[in-house]
Amino acid sequence: MPSARIQQMQKEHCPKYHVGDDFVKPVFLSVLRSRYYTQSWKATEGEPLSIRRAKAFALYLDNLPLFIRPFENIVGFHAEDPHALPISIEGWEQRSTAQYLNSKRCKEEDLEEWKEIVEYWKPRSLGTIVRNNLDERDWLVAAASNRYMECLPGETGSRTMPDHDIYMNIGLNKVLEGLREKLAGLREEWAAATGGTDAIATRHKINDVTAMIIACEAVLRWTNRFSAFARDIAEKEQDPQRKQELMTISSNMGWVPANPPRTFWEAIQSHWTCFLAYHLIEMMCHGTSLRTDQIFWPWYEKDVIVDKTLPREKALDLIEEYLLHIDELGRPAPVHRRRTTQGNSYLATYTIGGVKPEDGSDACNELTLLILDALDDLRVSHPDHKFRWHPNVNPKVWRRVVEVVRSGLGQPSIKNDPVVIDGLMDHYGFTLEEARSWAVVGCHSPSPTLHWGRTRRDAWAVRSIKALELALNDGVDPLLLNVETKGTGTDDVFQILANDPQIGPRTGDASKFTTFEQVLDAYREQFRWALRKSATIKSIYEYWSAETLKRPFASCLFHRSLEAGRDIMSLPEKGLPWVNEPGTVDTVDALIALKKLVFEDKKHTMEQVMNALKTNWEGYEEMRQEFINAPKWGNNDDCADAIGKYVFSAAAEDMCGVKDESNMSPMRSGGVVTRMWSLGSQVGALPNGRKAGDPIADGGISPHANYDRNGPMAAVLSAAKIDGRKQKSDIFNQKLAPASVAGEAGLRKMQTYIEAALHMGLDMIQFNVVDAKTLRDAQAHPENHQNLVVRISGFNAHFVDLNRFVQDSVIERTEHALV
């Protein structure tokens, strides 16, 4: 059970989970960051861009109100209040800001200021710049609430994966010292310059290094303010224990991140402070990427194991507080984005386990176990954790992983280390050492943490399920033909598109197709169109993001930036792109049914199918049941799975035909989040028997709910036919009956089952160990199930924080029993 302090924190902390179009707790759009960035931007007109970014960052930090809650030992937040949602106004889509201004989530006294700020940034924000660099039609297709693709800025932010050893082992004081020396040398170069490109390069370096110094100094002023603030509170504190805690907080903030941490407590505080600065304040970023049990291990080992100055239960207390702080992070996403992250918001994901980069030996340690204990103790849905399994994993740790998963927590998900490492080397060309260092970035996609930390958003998305719908309608989106859909969505995007619903290329009248190959060819052409279009738009977006959103503080935390004397956004980044493809399994099932019932058994014609789809299967119920009962993915049916292998492999092949801004081709990924709801409402009837608006499959490679009819291993065998080394990451969800894995025998059975799936080459597997009866009772009596956590897709959520549609989607998953 958590300590009294942690229990108090759990009662009072403020997660920003989405439920429907709203939040589970009251939140407000904070104007402070936007206010100070706007003030600074106006005052620095004409100055070098990196310096302007640094000054705006510094002005906000210098004016950010401080608070320390009574239960906190790790301090700092990226806003003035735990309920506040600041935005990166310069990088956000202004249409989304308008949604919040009209939704009563802004303080009344701030409304007029907000209107002025939005008006100022309209022509200056990244979203506007990108739109001005695209053809209007391309922007409309991309801006259609992510119906066809997901490749515009302003919704999720960038990624930031710095070299953590800089602040953990070197400290910002040393960084500043090196930067000042470099600036002095650059000024000498400038004084001796004779013009030409060398002079231009030197000037860029002077500007960027100056900006890095401004940003680094601002962070240290911020931590020193916190140190003094904690000391002032301590002087008035009457409780001796709390007084001592506050004095330690003051000491910690006075020492880190200026210097390398001396204790486990300082190590966590140093990371948290820098993380807030580079990942949330300087630029609102999405997700995380950290091997928690590795980055904090030296200090844990020293304090808890070697010196024994910190009891294990106190270390557990600190880790639990750290996890709960992460749980409070959120982002003010637009409505359609909130609908895709039901029961969550920030999607923070951390990685534990795996192997050591230098020699491939097992990396599990006592801190791995502590983190697992913390997850089990807190019963948190967020942050999410991925466990890197490999054949030589520590048996004690592996057993504990399975215990926690079996408890019904929904995490950690289990990633297949050898498969991931091979994919990172084979496709992207990372070295073995780099590949072994990987951590998840985003929801479930792996990235090396050595040498090539991220600052760009590597992911974008296409909708294969919409590509199929377009293929069946000669490139027209049939939903745009329905007058009821016109004018819905963001601004008037859908109204404009409805005037010309020819979205994709013309690929022929599907009602006249006479061979299955014609169906496949039309689908592939629509899919390739979506890939080309989205890759082009995404490349333009990332180019202008690098040009306009300089990152002076993040630049202080990258070795290659410190060595080059350039902002990290001005330096090349080794490409690591992937394309999320929700709806793939629905596409596969629809194609299987067409092949079987139309072209092999000839029970129906394509004209009959198209007529049924146009009426949303109304009047065709008997025919619909035939398509529902046709063979489906996930049953170890070789004929059906051959279609699955084709679709997954074709996507991987087609992705090699496009590139990101680093000229690297993406890999396919199966990120669904809660798009089984949001995307389900954007897709019409399909030949798998699905009606318009019905949910889509909830995993990247999982069978559709209730379509896996031959047991859990049959589903695994189908999924294992896809080469995981050719796919960036594919979510495989299963729901297990708790009774089938109860007791010691059940634990061994579950452990053996997971190992078998991973040895077959499955990239990733994750579970809900809960029965439908419990879930239905939670729907009826949510007050009795506040701690019920379920696995959604790439993240977990408290079941009671989900809307009814997503709850039903989880309930409808096939409940398997391990026998």
C-alpha cells in the first residue's frame, strides 16, 4: 500500500485524461506562457531567431509562479497551477485555440487577452506557415480531422530525446562553462573573418551559442528561485519532518541540475526539472523516451544497496511520486485529438528491462523490480511502461512482470527485444550498440537513445481503411455525399470537401470489377496516393518546424549540438520515421470476405456488394451476416492469413517508396490509440460486415473483437506470420479470463504462453486480465471500480474514465482462457 504521503497525493493530483470531448477533472487553458512568449516576440522583432526563442523561454521561466504542495518532495511544474494547460502558441494550430476559447475552459478575465494573442500569432504560427506552403486542396485533405492522414503540426508537438548523461553526469554549470568558452572562440573567429560562407557559419554559431547560454542561465535562475522558495516555506513550517523535507528540497534545487546529482532523490529531481524545461516549456512535446531503470540506477545502487543511506521503501516512495507527477501532465489537444486518446492525454511511455548497449547482457536490476512494485502499488493507468523481454532475461524480474500484468493492470506491455534490435539495424542502419539502447518514443515505437536522440516528430499516419473505402468508390469519399456530414468537423473543411468529394485518384467503378486483383490494385493505388501525399506534407511541416521552432535549451543537452555550436534543430538528424496505420485489420477482413464470397464462391457480385454498402447494409441483413461470418484474420486460417500477409507486406513495401525530411523511408506501425471510436465514425460500411460508425479493430495486428474464434494461440499464430522485423511496431491485444491464469500454475502457464508468442517473432503483446462481468458491473457502478485499469491500445486507462463507446469496445474483445 502506498505511504500516507502518496495516498494524499493520489487524492489531490490532477490528471488531464480525456473523456468524450471533455476532461475528467476541471482544467483551464493557461494564458501565461502565451502571454510572455508574445510579449518577448514583440520586443525582439528583427533579432536572430534562436536568440528570440531563448529570450521568450527565459521571460516565461523568470515569471512563472512557483508552488510546492504539502505532499511534494519532487517539485516543479510547467505551469502556474496543477489544473493549468499551457500551449506552445507559436507551434499550435490556431483553429484549436479557438475551440478552447469557445468552450468555457479559459478564465473569463483572460478572454480578451487570448483574442489579442491569437490574432497576433495567426500569421506567425507554424500551422499558418505550413498552410501557406501547401496547395489549398492538400491542406484541406490533411486538415479533415485526420480522416485520411495525420501529418499537420499543432496537435502533438515534437519529440525530445536528449543525451541524458549531460545533465546527470556533467551538470549545467559545466555546460555553461563550455558554451562561454566556445562563444569567446567564435568571437575571435568573427574578428578575424574575411567574409564568405565561413563568416556566415560563424555568425550562425555565435547566435545559437548565445541563445543556448541565455536558455541555460534561465533554467538555473528558475531552480535557484525554487531553492529559495522552499527555504522560505521551511522557515515557517511547524512540523519538524516536513521542515526537513523542505530544506532537502531547497538543497536539491540549489544543486541540480547545475551539478551532477549526489543522491537518488537529486537524480530524480534533476531529470524532472530538465524534462519540464526541454519537453514541455520550451516546446510542448508528445510522449517520452527514457529507460527509467537505467538512467537512475547508479544513484539507486549507491544509496540503497551500497551505502544503505536510503531505505528501499523511501526509494519506492520517491519513484511513486515521480510517476504521479508524470500522470498530471497533459496537453490541450483539439477535439478530434481528444477523441483519439480517451482515458489519457499525454501518453507518456517509459521503458524498462532489455539489454545493455555495450555487450548485450541483461540490463534488469533491482530498480526494475522497484518500478514494477510501484506500478502494482499505485494501480496507475499512466504513465505506461514497456518491458523489453529477451531470452536471457533475469528470471526474478520476468516473473514479477508477469505477476503485474496478471493482476489486471494492463501494463507493462511486453516488447520483443531481439526483433526490435534487428529492425532498427536492418531498416534504419543503426549500429548494434545504438539499437540495443532503444527506448519507446511515443506510444510503442522504439528509438535508440545513444548518439541520435530525437527532436523531430518521426511519426505520421495514413488510414488504410479509408484507402479501401476510396478504392471501392473510385476515389470518392462516400460520407461526403451525405448532406448530414457537410459542415461538420473543423471549421468549414468538410463543407468545402463535400463540394468536391473526389479525394483520391480515380481507380475504376468497383461494381464492375471482375477479378480480386482489380480490387487489390485499386486499394494499393489509393494507399500509395495517401502515402505520397502525407509524406510530402509531413516533410514540409518538419522543414518549417526546424526553421521556426529553434530549441536553445534542448540544444544544451545534445553532444552533437554542443560540439557543433548550432541549435539542434539546425543540425541533421538520422531519420527514424514510421507511419501509423490504424484500420489495417478491418481492411484485411474486408478483403478476405470479398475474395471468398465474391470471387471464389461467387455467392454475390461486386455490384450487389456496392449496393449493400451504399445503403449501410439496410435491407441486406442476411447478406451482411454472410460477410460477418466469412473467414477472418486471427484464426490461423492460412487462406485468410495470406491476405493479411499481403496487406501488411504491401504497406511495408510501399512505404519504401516515400521519404521523410531526412530522406529516410518509414516503416509501418500499428498505432490505434482509441481511433476504434474516432476513426470508426469517419468510415462508412465495409465488406467485413461493418456498418458505418461501428468501431474498428483496436490493435495494429490484433484480430477484430469477437472475430478470433479459434482460441488465443490461433490469434498469435496468425500475427506471427507477419515479419515483425519489417514492421516498426504492431500492437497485439488479448483479453484473458482471470480464472484461467490464477494461482502458481496459472502464472507459469501465462509466462510460458507469452514466451512462446515472443519466440515466434511477435513484436509486442499486451493483455487485459479481466472478465466481461466485471467490466459491465463497472459500467453500471463506476463508484465501485475506481482503480480498474484496462489496456486500450498503445496506452492504459481507468475504465470508468472512458466514454461508453470505448468501454463497449473493451468489453467486446474476445475473452480467452489459457488451458
